Amino acid sequence: MSDPTALGRESRAAARSRSGAFDIPENPPQRALALHRALTAVWANDPGWRGQITAVNHTTLGLRFMATALVFFAIGGILAMLIRTQLATPEGAFLDTELYNQIFTMHGSIMMFLFAIPMLEGLGIYMLPKMLGTRDMAFPRLTALGYWCYLFGGLIMLGALFAGVAPRDGWFMYTPLSGATYSPGINADVWLLGVTFVEISAIAAAVEITVTILRQRAPGMKLTEMPLFAWYMLGTSVMMLAGFPPLILASVLLEIERAFGWPFFEVARGGDPLLWQHLFWLFGHPEVYIIFLPAAGVLSTIIPVMCRTRILGYGAIVASIVALVFLSFGLWVHHMFTVGIPHMALAFFSAASLLVAVPTAVQVFAWIGTMWQGRPELHLPMYHVLGFFLTFVMGGLTGVMLALVPFNWQAHDTAFVTAHLHYVLIGGFVFPIMAAATYWMPQITGRARIRGVGEAAFWIILIGFHGTFFVMHLTGLLGMPRRIDIYPDNPEWIWLNLTSSIFSFVMTIGFALFALDLFLQATLGKRSARNPWQAPTLDWALALPAPAYNFASLPGPRLLTGEPARPALLPLARGEGVLPGAPRGRREFLVTSIGAARPDHVAVLPGNTALPLWLAGAIALFVLLMLSGHYIWTLPALTLVAALIWRWGRGLTTEQDHPAVEAAPGLSLPVHYHAHASLGHTGTICLLFSNGALFASLLFGLGFLTLVTPGPDAPEAFVPGQSAIPAMATVVAGLALGAIGVRLARHAVQGERGTGALWFSAVVNALALLAVAILGLGLMDDPTTHARDALRGVLAGYVALHALICTGFAAFALDQLRRGELANGRTGTLKTWRFWQDFSLATALLAGAAAIMQGGV
Amino acid sequence: MRGWKVKRLIMSAVPLALAGCDTELSALSPAGPAAAQIAWLWWGMLAASSALFLLVLVLVAMSFGAPRDVPARRWTHTLGVGFSLAVLSVFLAAGLWVGERLVPRGAAAVEVRAHAFQWGWRFTQPGPRGMVETHDVLHIPAGEPVDVIVTAEDVIHAFWVPRLAGKIDAVPGRQNRLRLQADEPGRYAGMCAEFCGVGHAIMPFEVIAHPSEDWPQAVTATARDADSDGGEQ
Amino acid sequence: MARGALWLGQVLAGPAIWAVTFAAVYALHGTGCAQGWDAMATPVGSVHRLAMALAWGAGLLACGGLLLRFSGTETRWQALPRMGAWIGLGATLFSLFPLIVLPAC
């Protein structure tokens, strides 16, 4: 990982101590089989079908995410075949237009939300703990919740497809076409609610991937020495935390507009359809890089192994990842070059869109340099790597072309863009993922593949892909727009479309063969050698297939730099690493510091539970009630959700003191209940960061509609300032006093006398809730009259939700106190609550200020 | 003027050879200065991109063989940052230069209106006696710049005549301006380029460029023809 | 713990300055065009362009300051904050320079 030369273990330890790094002595070796049995008893899923429901293990769930994503890829692919069949002839009568529109909308939505994102989440969830040297993700129940939300959301969308009421307004769902007037029926609601439901899983995965990478690396694995894949996934998950909220906000606003008539996008009442486009693409462009980064992480992992060398330019690649994470948020307007924005603004985004090619180029050249420095061997994963180069570089170059404003004016919304985006997504995601699949299949199944099938699949896919999409560039330049189902007057497009259609079927055969190859390997393959590629990373330092606990003992500084990973395998299995076995009969792993990965404390994980399934089921109930228009009945569903979240929180508490754990000779670590900064602490910060992005998107919408939208002015505000200001002041004061209360309670708890402060906090937070309710229900203008009032209604709702959450925290803390869970330095929920309370106070202040600056209060 | 025609001939020759038949919606057979400049930009970018693509392929191919020791910074900094920034700067300069020349600044002599609805176009243009309204046919004079004011009735559409200029969206609540010019009299096909519902594929229109001496006298006659089969919604 | 978080913050500082500057200039541009700031003249250009140029200059200065502050290049740990500052400076320069060469609205 860090040092290429084969230093002996002792001299390596000496080098470490010279550079100020720390050392952890080894534990005495034990019998590997006994450790395996003890750990399996603690970590394994429940037996039988129950085990499928209650599993929270990252290996199980990661694989399940990827398998489900593959199924959706197949469904999305079949939809693509239908599209290509329709377009094979100019007057195709294969599908009627309504159905065709549903199919291309679902093709895009499925590939984006139900294939690509869950696939990369699954890869991260499966791979990261193994690569970083830990036993599970930070929040195993959250992994399971994410999976169920993804599955249920996906099933709702699929159900709509089979019932003939699938979304039909394009995967971008532009208003006003997707508004209530032009899209009556539940088609658009299916998209808005289904996708938002699936996004819960994306946010959940992003939070825990971030926390896992920052806090669970093997002790001594510095941030600047961790496998590059982890850097890529860190960048991806931070982008998901910041990038999904704008779409969630946009979907919520559009759903409110459709269901309750609050205008956000409707011109006649002060809304603006361009607000949807801004919010959608503020998500939509980062989305492309969210998909590309994990794939690039796969390439940075596989290429050096296939070339028997190590990656070239680690530092430059990390810098490129940082640059991509940021720059990708400055490109969204290049999807909107034709909406009539002034040229200078387009120029900013054009320049930023070109600039994003630089960090991409740095990586491509670093990969090529790695190949020069090593000796490339043409194993099957390397075929897909070459397929990546061939395809992605062309997609990148057409992307540079499309970043130029004038060319974009011609090519926008034509088949040229269809070609470009497939070159980027299949080149930049599907080929690397196929490389990953062929590379890690021995690790996943413990079996070697059957020769020949994979190579054939690769060639058929490559030929099919380029045959389909290369000509599509020309089709677009000859004027064929996207999303049309017939072209009777344009004979010049016939042979181009027919070519695309024929080769698309070739490509499909290739993908089917690829799936067959995976199936054959999993069922018929011979036993694979351990670490068949001689890879250096820890994911190969475990038994094949991976046991439920990954590592019998966790790799410490002395076992980290094994290159290849094989030398670390035996000592780890014998328990010579940190925190061996499961002597306390509970799931434990090590939590380390963000930078140098110094051991901080031992986290105790919850075991198998069906709670995530019930919670996802309750959310699904809410979504279905919304879809069917039974808005009143959503209230009991939401109550059920809240009750289950309470139940969830109960699973995190303890009424006992836990003695420190001896993780290695002389290394005694506290258990997380007593830790200063637990995983929950880091996770809360991540979640609030995402929540902040949501709030910032809301403020952006408010500023946009107030300052830029040319629509009709808002009517004179009904509410005189004198009556609204006191209510707003009460909200802020209540939340501020709550923030003081939670701090007082924390001090009081040390002396076991916190009741007064907790009651005080509960009351003032409830008062704030009451005040915002009075404000919203009694004092504010009807939100259906104008966008200004609708936005104010949303701001009030946001503040009310947070006041409710803070009140809930206070009640939960009181309950904890009653049970004796807040004592002896165990602060229970108080720290998490304090973060939420401060966040709620800050957003309430900003919301109030924004409403006042909007004018008319 | 003659050199211009020669260029146009070269430009249209390639896709003609490829497609082998008419190219009435081809952005590569420009019939006006806006489309022509974008087409030039395209051919330039195509040439540059092909060279870059070839470079990458050659570098990848050369990696197969004995290991070679090239300093890492030469890959990441020299090629990755320096070289790519230099190329991209040229691209950006070309894009801004062409873009700024195509943006309507000030007002053109002729101004027409295009109003999109589900699923058709209503055009308003000068006729012999005041403004004339037509459906799915727009009349302009050849050889001079025309500003099209694009608006929408219901959902978002886009006005696109590939041989004359790039596209511009018709957004409810906004007025967008597109400048185009047809060098020669003739008929130019146009369509809606933004997905707008089930009628999206059947929203074509035609731009008729009249010799400037016949314009706007010639407008009425054709307008009446078009009117008879038109009829909003 | 704090040291690692601080270091991450240093790496992200440069690009974050770009993000803030880019968002500020874009917001000033959109607001100015909608509110007619373009027509208000000052001795050194319109109020609109002046406001955008000031925001741009502030961003460039801040990135320059970071470059002076993060001078180490010896280890990867030291070099990354400096690379971050370069990313911020380069991106701010490249993505916003159109504001001095194009008409505003």
C-alpha cells in the first residue's frame, strides 16, 4: 500500500516509528478454527428464510444490493430493446406513443436510480469493510433499511410499469409537463414518490460509507495511505450527501404542487419551470460523477494489479478526486444551455464543464502511466479495462464538445447526446463494473471462472455497443431529436436507426452471456486459489468466500503493508491482530481516528433484526397512501414511522456500564457508550450536512423565485408584520432555550440529576413547535395563492419538522433518564440531540431572515 | 460570397456521401451563417478530438511491453494538467468566440414570433398589410438576420431549424430570442426539440425564406394556405 | 481525531473557495441581469460587473493566501492541501474569466 519495496516486518515497524507512527503489539496466536466458530456464532445471519429478513451483515446486503441492481439492469435493458425495436423502422407500430413515452422514461429512471446508484452502493458496502480491515459497516441496521427502501421503491415503480401507469414525462420530469395540468393521473406521482423513497437508501448508504471510511480503517492505515478505492468512495458518498438533497427537495415541492396545489413551478402564480430544471440538474450532473467515481476507483484498484505494479501518482489522483467532487457541482447549467440564460452565465458553466476534463485526464494518464510502469497482463478484467479506455475516452471527448455553448445549441436533445451519455455511462461505469465483477468473482464465490465465456461476452458487448451508439452521433447531427417514436418524413435516418437497433440486440446477447458467465462461475467453477491476482489490498487477506465477520482479528500496523495481501492472511486468522475473536459474545470492531487511524474505542453493533424491514414497510405504506390520494390516512402511517424510529433508537441504548476492552497487549479501549466521539457522532454530522444541503437548496429556490423569475408579483401580504414577528421570535427563542437546556442536561447528568433541565428543554421545544404551528395554520397567507406564500409554507413546515424532532429528542432523553441510561459518563442521545438542536436553531433563524428579506412580512 | 459557397459545398458533401439522400434536418448542411459557424466548430472539434483519441489509444497500446520508467509527474502534471488545460483553453476560446457572434445583441431589422403549444406552432410575422398569423409555417426574408421571439403556451417546447441555427427553448412565462438567417431563398424544415408529451414527434414546421424583393408581399398567399388547415388546439 | 478532520478541511479549503466564489458570481450575475444592475454605471464599469469582479478577486486572493499558507510539499500529507489550493486557484481563474471578456446580460 505505502511502500513498494519488500521490507521485512521488523524494519517496516522501525520505519513507522521514525515517521511518528504508532505500533500495536501482536496478540498471542490461537487456533484459527476455534476463532472462526466463535465469530461465526456471533456474526452469522439467522438460519433459514428468517435470516434473509433479519440480516444486517454488509457482505449479505452488499451482494443483495448488487444482485437486485443486476435484475433492474436486465429490466432496463429489456425496455431499451423495446425502444430500439420501435425505432428500427420510421413508422414503427410496435408501441403506441403513450406506452413508448412510459418506456423511455422508465429506461432512464431504472438505469439511473435502480441500477447504477444501488450497484455502486452495493459495491461499496460489500467491499469497503474488507478493504479497510474491519468487520462491518458503521450502521448495519441502516444498511438493511437502505436495501428495503430501495427494493420497495423499485417495486412500486415496476408495479406502475406493469399496471400501465408508469411515469411518462422523461426521467428529467420537466415541469409544467409533469405538473397536475398536463400529467393528470398518478404516473408522475409514481416517479416523484418512488424515486424519493429509493433516495432514502442513497442517503443512508452515503452516511455510512463516509463514516466507515473515516472512522473504521485498520489502525495505522493513514488517510493518505488507504486504498484509492476508499478515496473514490469517500468522494462519491460526500457527493451523494450534497447532491441528492436538491432532487429530494424538487420532488417534494412538485409532489406538494400536484397534491395540494401550492405553486412552485406554475408561471401564473409566480412559480417558474426553470426552478425545477435548476434543482434537478443540481442533482443530475453530480449524479454522473457519483456514478463514475466508484468505477474509476475500481480501475485504480485493478489496473496496478493487472500490471504487476502499484498505482502511479497516488497524490495527484486524490487531488483529482477532490477536484471532481467540487467541480461537478458547477456544471449543472450545461443541461440548460438552450433555456435562454445570458451568454456570460453560460460561459461560466461552459468553462467549468471543460475544466472538469482536467482531473479526469489526470486519472486517465495516471492509469496509462501505471501500465507503462508495469507489465500489463491480458486477464479478463484487463479486457474490460481496455473496453473502458476505448469507450470512455470517446465519451469524454464528445462531452468536451457538448460543453461548448454554440455546438450544444445544435446537438442538445438530439441523438448525439444519447450517444454521448451512453459512451460515458457504459464506458465509465458498465465496463469498469464488468472489470470489477470478473476481478472479484473469485473473492465473492471462492470459485475460478470457466475459460472462454467471459472473453466472448466482452467482444460481443464491445462490438454491439459501438455498433449501436457510434452511428447515433451522426443520427443526431442529421437532426434526429430524442424521445420521438416515429420519423416518417426522414428517410435519411432509417439505415442509421436500423443499424443501431440491430447492434443493440448484439449487445444484449453479450450482456446475457456475461450474466451466464457469472452464473456458471458461481455454480460450476472450480475452487479458486486464495488471492489469485496476488493483489496487495486487504480484501484478499481473508478466507474465500468471505466469512461473515471478515477478519478473525483486525490488521494492525504490523500486518498492514503486506504486499501481496497473502502474508497477512494467516496471522489474522490466528488472532494475532487487534481485537481477536468474539470473547464477549457480541459484534465488535475497532473505531479509529480520522487522520492517522489511531485506535479510539471499540464499537458494539446491534445484531440481526427485522426492524429495518418494518420501518421500510411503514414508509412504503406512507408512499402508497400518498399515491392513492388518501392524504389524511398518511398521518397514522407517519405516526407508525415515528414509533418505529423510536424503537430503533431504543436499540442503541444501554443501562449498564461497560468495562474497557483489551484489544491488544497493553491497548485498553473504552466501549462506544463511553466514548467521546462515537460513530453515531460522525454519522449525525454527515446527516446534518446533507440536511443542510437540502435547506440550502430551499434557500436557493427562494432566492431564485424572488429575484430572477419574471412572473407576476405576489399580492400584498395579508399578514401585518406585527402579528407574525412575535410568533417567529417565539419559535427561535424556544429552540435557543432548548439548546441551552440540552447543554445543562449534559452537565447535570454527570451527577445523575438532569430531570429539570430535560423537562425544561422538552417544554421550550414544544412551545416552539406550537408557535410555528400557529404561525403556519393561523397567521400566514394561503400558500396556494402565490409561490412566495407557498415557499413560506415550506419554510414553516421545515422549521416545524425540526422543532418536532427536537421535542422528540427531549422526550427520548427523559425516557432514557427514567431507565437509568444516562449516567456515569454515558450521555445517551444527548450529544446527537445537541447537534440537531443547534442545527434546528440555525435553520430557523435563517428561515425567518429569508422570509423577512423576501418582503411583505 | 463565392468562397462561402465552396465551404458549404465541402461541408454538405460529407454527410451527403454518408447518408446518400436528402438532409433537410442536418446540422451539417448549414444554410445560414449561425448554422455554418457551428458546423465549422464541429469539424474542428472532430479533427482535434480524433487526434486526441488516437494519442490515448497509441499510449495505451505502447504500454504493452517491457516496463518503462517515466516520471510520474510527466503523466499527471505535464500530460494530465498542462497538456489538457492547453487544449481545453483553445476549445473554450473557440466556443466563446463563436457563441458571442451568434448571440442576438441589439435588434435585428426583422422580428417574428413563434408561439409553441401542444402540438403545433403559431407564427406571427410581417405581411403586406400588418402582421400575419400562420400555423406551422414561418415566413422570413432570405439574406438578412431575423430575430425569432419564442414563447410557449403550455409546456416547454424548443424551436429548432437545424440548417439555419441552433435551438432555443420555448418556456412558459419567458420570451427567448433566437437570431437566424437563411442565405438563400428556400424551404427549411424545423421541429420541436424538447420533449412535450404524446405529440412531440408530430410537431414539425417549415421556415420559408423568400427572396428579399418578394418579402413581405409573398407572405399572405401562403399564409392563407397554412391557415386553412391550422387551428389551435 | 481533530488533526485528521482539520487536515481534511485544509485539503478541501481551496476547492471550497472556488465553490463559494463561483456560486456568488453566478448569483450576482443572475440577480444583476434580472434587477437591471447592468445599466448602473460606475467609473470602472457597471455596478453589475464591478460586483462580480470584486467577488472573483476576493476568491482569487483567498486561494493565493492558501498557497502561501500551505507551503510544504515533502510528504503526501503536506502536499495535498497545497494541491487543493492550486485546484481552487486554477478553477476560479479558468471558470470565471469570461466575466471580463463577455457582455454581461
